[in-house]
Amino acid sequence: MKTIKTTVLSLGVIMGMTQLYADVIPGINSKGGGMLLPEGKLKMAYKYIHFDRNSMFDGSSEVPNKEQLDATANVNILMLKYGITNDFNIALITPYKNLEATAKLGPNNVAIDNSGVGDILLMGIYKLTDMKQDGYQTALKFGIKLPTGSTDDGFKKAPPFARNTNTPLPTQMGTGAAEYKLGIGVSKLFERARVDANAMFT
């Protein structure tokens, strides 16, 4: 069985010029679209993701769990977004991961318990079209995922004889390399609804 539980805690407290708010994380949440913060405004959100996995899949098809994989991931994500100007915002997304797993790899039983800060994402958001003038709003999104997550050799990995045989991936905190991102967001307001869409290339 494969289950994903996501909990979002948003704080809507206004403190002077500072507002706390749920923001977007590319690849995790589709909200945000082309919307930006006004100049001088700050939004902050915390997101918690819990992931359990005790099955193996080949694409969308379940296959025998020969490795007896039983894994749990808890990811805490802090998001900050600030309006540099009305047309340009910056966002900082910092994840903290805790990964636990047990698996039988060949004759060996492997236990994994790794935790730490993951790769930090720094994004810029630039407004291309304006909601009031054009009836919809689009924004260009660009940024870099920094290799801040540890890739220490101490992280457990499948032994050489068991690699490339549908075994669990290494459970390090980061990818060990910078990743550049480019995307676009679109938002459209209706009388009683709002539609947001995002596309992101890594």
C-alpha cells in the first residue's frame, strides 16, 4: 500500500507590514499561479508532508516487494516570500527531512535513519501581465536549487550486488548538485472563483 498525507498550516496574522501566508512550492503545491506580493510584504508558510511506502512499483503497476521495503519520510518545509517591488518577488524554500526505512537486500537486513536539511530553493518571480489591465496575470519564475543537503558517504545505500535491481534509492538529504529552474505561472479571477496554473522546468 502507498499513502501520502499532506498537512498545510497557514498563518493569516497581519503584523504591521508583514503578512504570514501559505505560499507555493514547485512540484508540491499548484497554488500561486501568477500572483505576486505587493512591495514590502512578507509571506511565510510551513508545510508538513508524511509519506509511507511498503510496496514496490514499476511505473503504475505494483510488483512483488522482494526487498521487504518499509519506509517512512517526514518532510518539514518552511517557505518565505517577499515583495521587492510590485512586479518582482523573491522566495526561499527550506526543507528538513527525516527518512527511516528497513529493507532486505540480498542476505543483509538494512536499517536507515537519516535526517537533515535538504536542498534549499531560491526563486525569483517577475510579473509579465497585470490582472487589472489584462484580466489575467502571468509571472516568470526562475531560480536555483542549492546543493545544501548532505550527500555524506555515511548515508546507507544498497550494497553493490543489489544495485540496479529495483532496490530503494540512496536516502541522502540532497542531490549533490545545483539545479536550475525556469517556469511560468498564470492566474485568472472569476466572479466567485480563481484558477491558478504553473509549469516548471528543472
